[in-house]
Amino acid sequence: MKNTVTAILLLGVLCLPPVAGTAVAGETIGMVRTASGDATVTRGETSLPADPGLKIMVGDTLVTGRDGSLGVILHDDSTLSIGPGSRLVLRSFRFSPSEGKFDLVARISRGTMAYLSGLIGKLAPEAARFETPSATIGIRGTRFAVNVGEPSSR
């Protein structure tokens, strides 16, 4: 049964259009699905309101205020839910099933985030990584949540 599911998943991935290829800085890698309160996307020196439908690119910084939250979906169907008072940078993203190349690196420097893996997490879990100021989270499952607080004064 597991081999059948894996074969169906791989067959589906191979049928994806080549548009779902690699992403470099400046290319769309996903979009904002939901936003509430104070939520922005910083791209270079520009701060954009995080309205639903806004395209997300490599290098974007997702920021929420004390009353803000964001829901983002990436091209591999990974979802990120970002809670109030958070800051997350999408450092790299590569989704190229036809080449067997996958990469997802994000850094959350404060706040909360929940991740639900998409195809990168299923096909190449070692390629998905989330960094915090004090630890790196590798993906070995399908979902997790993290809370990054203020550094201790020790």
C-alpha cells in the first residue's frame, strides 16, 4: 500500500508542468492566502500590505504586528501560518521535480509559525530547513509549530 501511494505521488509530481521549476530572487514562489491585522511583506526597501493574493518571492520578509497574522502557500503546496509579532524571511526555495532539485530555507527571528509540509517535505524532507536564532529545524514529519521568544539575558 505504501509503495502504491509513493508511486502515485511520484507520478503526479512528474506530471507537473515545468513552470514549477527553480526559483531565484525575484521569482514568485507562492502567495498570501489570508491576512489579518497588521501584516506586511518587505521586499527590498519596500513594505507591501500583505493582502490575499500578493505574490511571495525568495528574499521576502513576512512581518506581523501585535494583532497580525498571515497564511501563505508556496508552490509545492507547503503552508506557513505566521502568528502575531512575528518576522520570517524566506531565504531560498527551489521546487524542480523534473530535475530532482528541492530546497526550502526560512529563518524565523521572532514570533510563532506553523508549517504544514507540501511536496518538498514529502519528496525530499532533508531539503526543508527552518532556522531560528538558536537552532535549526529539519523536517522529518509533515507539520510542526515553533515559537521564537526574546533571547534570555544570561
